[in-house]
Amino acid sequence: MTLPSLETLAEIVRAAAREELMPLFADVIRHIKHDGSVVTEADVAMQRRLKSDLARHWPEYDFLGEEMPGHEHRQLTTAKERGLWCVDPLDGTSNFATGIPYFAVSLALIIEGRQEIGMVYDPVRDECFMARRGEGARLNGMTLGTHEPPLPEELRRCVASVDFKRLQAPLAALLGAHPPYGSQRNFGASSLEWCWLADGRFHLYLHGGQKLWDYAGGSLILAEAGGMAATLEGEKIFTYGLEPRSVVAAPTPALFSIWKTWIDANWKPARH
């Protein structure tokens, strides 16, 4: 099987972001979707552009975009026979619409229910994170996962990215009042957070629930950079479906182990 060239794919994504996203940065009208999230004309334009460009280069693959109707999401994730582009055309829409320079384009190529390619592009910094399964991860051509200077070895020296909004209240309250790490951030674009974690820009990650297009590209990039991730329940992150997945992650196995150990000691599954 010959997979798409990462370099060609990066050119397509860069050009689309330059022409469809950046002219509208901080200057778009926001709309609220049925689930309470924000969508703008830039999300729709970018999705339309990528769907067209990807189909022109690789017509053999289907296309799933975040802004498509739910029934199309369900239909596309039911069949695994054809390869599938899973795309978030603008991850971090609220940041984009209000002028906060932290957003990205995320895509993954899924074949037979398995991630083969992941790419996340930050058009503000012109940083393109990419990975092919089994071949490592790169940032603008440079290998990810070397972590120079070395990462901390203790939780109390770590910077964590934590999405409090989707966590169970007891765990969120404990982290707020008695955090085990040195400091905490929440950036607001999941796919890019995976990549910053892979590059060691922060050291611990916790998120209460991500959709397929939030993690499909970034989780492969982290894994290929040597990082580790699991759900709060200890399951693998990637599943070829639409149910939200929680995330516990770190850029090295050692950091993941001590972070997950602390989580396990302080988190209890919700009763249904």
C-alpha cells in the first residue's frame, strides 16, 4: 500500500489555511451549534476546501469533517472498507474567532480502522506536526521526541495542560485546590495540545472527553514521538467511533507512569 506523501499533504494544508483561515482570523461571525460549541464561516470554508483538495489528489479515500451532519459521521464510521480522512478544519474555533493565536488544522488518514497518517498544522507559527505510523514524528522536518533539555522527572516540577470543564467535579476540585504539578494551562485546541505535549512544551495532559477528530491526528503524533496515552479507565485512546474519549497522557513512558498512578489514586469512575 502506497500512502500519501506527507510533504504533498503538508503543502495542501498550508495553502488552504493561508487562503481560507488567516484572512478571517479574529474577524468572523460566530454561530452556536446544537451541542453548544462554536462554528464560523472559516470552519465551513476550510472544510469545503480540504474535502475538494484531498479528493482531487486521493479520490480513493472518503472524507469525514467535524462540520458534517451527525448522520454522515455515523455512516462513515460504520464501514471500514475504504480509507477515511478524519478532519477538524479549525480546531480552537473560539480562540480563532476572538483573536487568540492558538488554533490548528487537524487531519488523520484512517485505513481499516487504524491511524496511518496524522498531521496538525498551526498557521500562526507555521508549524506542521506530522507522523506516519511506525516511522516517527516530525515538526517542520525535525524529529520529535528528543526532548532537549531533558524533561522533569517529578510531578511537582511539571507543567500540565488540564481541561477542567469535562472532568468529574471531585477530581477537578482536587486538582484546583491541591495540584500535584508545578503549574497548569488550558490552551483550547486539543489537536495542537497533543503536539505541544509531544514536543515537551508541557509535560502532563488531562482531558475529560475528546471526539474522534480531536485526537485522531494528534494522538498518533504523540505515540510516534515516544509519548504515552490512555483513557482515565486505562483503555487505549483511539477507537474508530464517535463516543468521546478521556485522555491521560505524557511525552515519555516514565512521566506517564507517575501521572497515571496519581490519577488512579484520586479518580473514581462515575456511577451510572
